[in-house]
Amino acid sequence: MLTNKEIKKIISQKTNVSGYLQAKNGHWYIRIVWHERVCGKKVRKQKWISTGMAIDGNKRNAQKLVEVYIQEKEEELASGIKVFDRNMTVSEFMMIWLKSRYDDKRHPIRQNTYEGYERKIKKYVCPYFDRTGMALVDMEGSDMDDFYDYLFEKGLSINTVREIHSNMHYALRWAKRKGFVSRNAAEDIDPLPTDTAQKGDFYTVEELKKLFEICEGDPLEPVIKLAAYYGLRRSEVLGLQWSAIDFDAKILRIRRTAVMTNHGTRFLDQTKSRASRRSMSIPDNMLQFLKTLKEKQEEEKELFGEGYMDNDLVGCWPDGSPLSPYFVTQHFSNLLEKNGLKHIRFHDLRHSAATLLLSNGFALKDVQEYLGHSTITVTANFYGHLDSDRTIATSEKVNSCLGVAL
């Protein structure tokens, strides 16, 4: 596998590019000349480009185009395009793509998303293709099929394999666009198994009430109650600040998230998607809970004095320091086990909120907006079966009223 230094060298290679104007058939043409390293050898290449400009009166404009094409080619080569060894293995290429994805300023990704890509590539993709030593240019759809079969044999879930496939497909599309390969092997695979509708576990109203009782006074109390009440993601509830709560207008705004990276908790002024940026109404009971919580935090702030870490967080430790996402997950599980409650994941509080809405007559569209799903398709994949149950119950109710009249 290539080292980070070698990857950086490949991607950052710079090559001198020259451009020339030449008159031909009454029009200006541009000749771009550059050098590439192919299989370790320096190779001179050139490309002719028609400007479409007549010779008379257009020399200055044509010369400006020469400068534009020179700059484009330099940027192209600096990005690693065509600076490619035919013997480069799949593993080496995936690490190069990963580096390019991290450095992509036009399509930036969040740090935790990048780290998720990195983990999967280093844990599954590289070890498999390191053993085969397969060159990227030799990879075919059948090789991808063998790789996915290997992942399923290791016990990976359909969703995990699909995530890895998504990374591979995106990377190979990049390779094709850069001229590394002529075809995207990830497009030539046998169809992956389709997953059944995703169903999360959830708590009933009575179970939620019991949970609210046992979490009173616990560091996670505000985090648990807000997550269950509003169906917030862990990242959303841990990123919630007091400045996002308007007590007068009774509005809570989701605008910020907290994510776990290799360097600890990081706060982002962004949400998972545009739809996740949403505003929620605060009823009187929740409003009073939040006011009491804020008063308590003000007392703690005074108690800790200069030692208080004022992050303006709604859910935090008594000294104001942020709660770790990992701690939330682990402590929540321990809290349930200690008090004899059914085990669910912290994320299942979000499912509980959705289930509560659907069971009380709200439509999938309402749930989509409440949870901040990007599309109603996402909501339907998770909760379509619950919506069907609600429709069946409604039909039975109608039948009890009108059935005798048929």
C-alpha cells in the first residue's frame, strides 16, 4: 500500500505546460504541449484545439484562450489526471482517491463522513485487493462481484456492503473521468440484494414515560427527553445551543450538530441535509422544562466560576463541557439495563417519536418534516409499514360504521 507521502507526491505532481497559436484554414488553432510520467518515464504529449475564431482581428482574443487552456491543463495535471502508472493496484488507487476526496474544495465533505470512508476502505477494500495485487486497469465487474461475495461471507450487512459499493462506484467514476480506466467496473456487477424496509425498534408511550422517570437528575436527562420528544438525531441534540431556542416565540431551531471525529467531538454549523434545518414549536410543558434546566445551568455556571466552560450547550456536563457522542450511546444503554427497561439504541428514540406521530393519525409527510428527512422516500423506507398499519386501522374503523349499510 502507498504511504501518505507517496500519495501526496502522485496527486501534487506538477508538469510544465506550453501553449501555441497556429493559423490553419483561415482560423486560429491552439496547440497545448505537456509532459507526463507514464510507468516511470517522461512522455511528451500534445493536443490541438480549435478556437473557432477567424484569423483577422482575433489574435489577441485567441491568445487569451491559450492562457486559459494552459491553466486548465496545469490544474488537470496537478490533480493527478493521467499521471498514472498502469501497474497501480486497486488498493493504491483507492487511497489516492480518498486523498483527493478529502482535498476536494468544490464538493467538501464533513470530517466524520471522510473518516467513515477511510475506515471502510482500510478495513475491507485494501486488505482484500492487497491479497490479489490486482491492477486497477485490469479490474472487471466479475472482480467486484467476488469482492462483495467476500464481504457477505464475512457477515457484513446489506447496508454496509451497499455503503462500500457506493464508495467504490464513486471512486471508479472519478478514475474514468480522469482517464485512468475506460470503464467503471462497479457498473458491471450483478445486482446487490435489496434490503427489506428498515425498521427501528421503539418505545411505547408508557415505556417513554418510564424512561423519563428514571432519567431525572441524570446527565443525559435533557438529551433523552429532547431526542424522544422531537425525534432528534444524536448529533442534533448534542449540538443544540440555548441561542437556538426562542422562549418568547416558543420556537426551537435545529441549525448545528456535534459529530465524533478521530480528534474528538467537533461542532458544525450545518445539519445532515437542508431538510434537517428545521424549526420546532415548544409546548408549555417542554418550555417549562427548558426554563428550569437553564436556571439550573446558570447556578452551575456561578458555582464553577472561571472553571466553567461556556459552550452555550443545552445538554452538557455540570461544568459546561460537552457530552461525548460515544458516552451518550454507552451511558444510555447502561441506564436502560440498570433500570430493567427494554434495550433500544439511543437513535431508537427518534423512531419512537415517529411511531408516536403515525399512531396518532399523522401522515408520512408530517413525519418527514418533523424528523427532517431529505425526502419522503427516506421516511417511507423506515416507517411505511407503520403508515400501512394506520391505514388498515382507519379502514376497519370506517367499516365498523358503514359496513352494515353495504
